[in-house]
Amino acid sequence: MKIRKLIMIAIATAFVSSIQAQSLSEFKPNDMSFGVKKAKNAKKIYISDFSVNYQIYNEKQKFKQGGSTLGGGMRGDAMAEASVGLEGLTEKDVQQITDKLYNDYVSKIKASGLQILTAEDAAKTETYSEYEIIDGGKVSLAQLPGTMATAPTGYKYFVKKVAKSGKEKSGGFMGNSQFLFPKLSKELDDAIISKVDITVLFVEDKNAFQGNGVNIKIKTNLRLAANEGIIMTDDSKSLVKFKGQNTVDIVNSEVSFYHGKMGLSSTTSYVGSLSKPLYIQGVIADEKIQSFATGGLSQGVSTMYGTYFSVRDNKSTTTKVIPVEPKKFNDGVYMAASKFIDFHMSAFLNDLK
């Protein structure tokens, strides 16, 4: 009995330690809303979008062209490259998080008394008459650079177009699907239109003094994104591309609700976000990755034909792989995303009363 009791205590202690290992930073939600009370008589809701993006890899470059220097010397070109990736996560791991968040979301909607409309209902509208229906449950690597994009298993949604790269275009004015929602709400008998779009990042770019060269500094910090940019090496096939060129994709985390139609706008709008990132601590190791390069300097050698310069181009490449424990990652991300979704969902539903 004594041995069994000791084993049980050990298991309980390990379980508590596991829970305490993952924690969240200060939660700073933000929302922009108007006319929410106008949706209080709504009976139906349509989930137009439910997606979670998980950053698993990042790389970037910086380039500085050489040339003449003060004092009469010459300096060569400098190129710095840095890359960092997470190791140990599978598509199945991240899909499980998304599915769990979606199932929680659906359960709370049903508990509120709202009827959830299906993709088959939305397919009958004029809004989606020229759209393609997509099945969730499959991970895409084409949506955002270095991320795995997921939609829930068993969930269907609409896209305007799927590019050759596999990237989905949501449609709407300048690619913003919310511009479709006033008309869609009206066509669905004044249903509430909801949208959940969450981005989980682990790379944070730090400012670095450049000096005579190029300097890249990266820090790992797992978090739910506020309004941030993913900076990534440009791997496009563009005819005009410069050395060290990176792309910037603006991302955030959002839980939003729209209802009704007044002209081209919704009569009700609630957009929930974060005023600062929600950090997930105790999941991945804190790492700092740096890559610095400076072109070789030559003061020149005088010859009978003039001054001869022999300069050297330099390149620095830094790569880091960070191991991840899937359970810790799943528990930590679920804890943060669930807190974020629950807060804004409750705020909106309570405002309807």
C-alpha cells in the first residue's frame, strides 16, 4: 500500500508540474464594436471562417552592397542569413488543437440558443454562387510563409480562388471577407456571421545595430499574435528581386461577429483582438539567434597603373532547430487560444442580452 501511495503521489506531482509549466502573460484584449444590441433578436449564426495558423519555421536575409569608404578604401558586399525552426510537431498535433477549439466554440454557440447554419445553407446564397467550397481537416503550408494553416475537421468553408501554390483567396474587397458579410447576413435571414482567425507565432525580430555590415537578431517567444508582421525571405519567382529581399505579411488574432445590412455595411459589428501579444511561457526554450556579416576592407595597393583594391565579399549563415514537446505545445496554445476566444465570445453574447 505504501509503495502504491508513493507512486500515486509521484504521478500527481508530475501532473501538477506539467500544468504549472505552461503559463500565460498578462491578457490584454481589445475590441471595436457598434450596434451590437441591434442583433439581439437574431436566431441564427453562420461560421464563415475558423482558422488557426501555426508558425513553425522562419528565415530572413539582409544584404549590404560594398563600395568606397571614408578614407579612400573599398569594402566588399555583406550578406547575413538566419533561420530557425521547430522540431517535433506534426500536422496531427496542430490539427488536434484546432479541432478542440472549434468543438468548444460550437458547443458554446449551441448553449446560447443560436441555430448554427451549415455550408450547405450558405451555398444557396448569391454571395457564394461563384465560390469554391473547401473541406477542413487538412493542413496547408501555402497560406502564410513558414506556417501550418488549419481549418477544423468536418468543417466546410468558401474561398474565391485557390492559386497554383495552394494559397486560398478569401474574396471580398481587397481580399477582406468581412465586406461580404452584410449581404450574406441578409441572404441568410439576418443571421449573425462569425469569423475566428488566430495566428500563433514563435519568432520575434529584435532591432540590431548594423555598423559597417548587416546584422540579424531573432528571439524565440511563443505567443498569440496581436497586430504583427511575419518577415520571411522572399522565395518568389519574380523577375525583379533584390539580394536580401524579404516579404512582410501582416497577421493578427481575431474573433469577430457581424449582423444585418445597412447600405454596404453591417448594422452590427464586433471585432475582438489583442492590444498586445498573449505570450505562452514554459513551452519552447528561450533562444537568441544572430547572424552578422561585414564585407572585407581593402585600403588598396599603389601600382604604376594606379591603386589596386582586392576586396572580399562575406556571408554569414546561422541555423537553429528547437525541439518541441508536442503535449506542452498543445496544452499551452490551447490554453491561450481558448482564453482569447472565450473572452470575446462571452463579451459579444452578453452584449446581446
